[in-house]
Amino acid sequence: MIKQEIKTNLINAINQTDNPVLLMEISKLIDIGFADEKIIKLNKRQISDIETAIAQIENGEFLTNEEAKKQSKEWLEN
């Protein structure tokens, strides 16, 4: 495939998608458009909370969406 065909195919694919995540990732790949994104710095407590959550997920200490809905419904009924 020649360079112009590749460019045309990429442009067509980009124009056909409405997926914002995909578009953001494509943009990052070609390093344009998101240079002004705000960088968020986490404090020690936030980092600790995230690390705790990751450990809980790794240990299976979480509810599925259905389990959480059921539990919420039970709490609201009581």
C-alpha cells in the first residue's frame, strides 16, 4: 500500500468512528491535539486509596455490578 492510500484509509476510518476513546488514543499515537490536557497530581492519601483498591480487586474483594445493585436495593428497603 502506498503512503497516500494509507493516509486516505486512516482519514476515512477516523471520520467513520464516533468512539471518543478511540479518537483520543489515535491522537495520542500521532501526538497531536491533547497537549493542553490537565495533569492531575495525586496526594499521598489518594495514591494510598488507589493502591488499596487495586489490592482489593486483585484479592477478589469486590462486588459485581449485579451484586452491588442487589445490595443497594436491600439497603434501601430496610
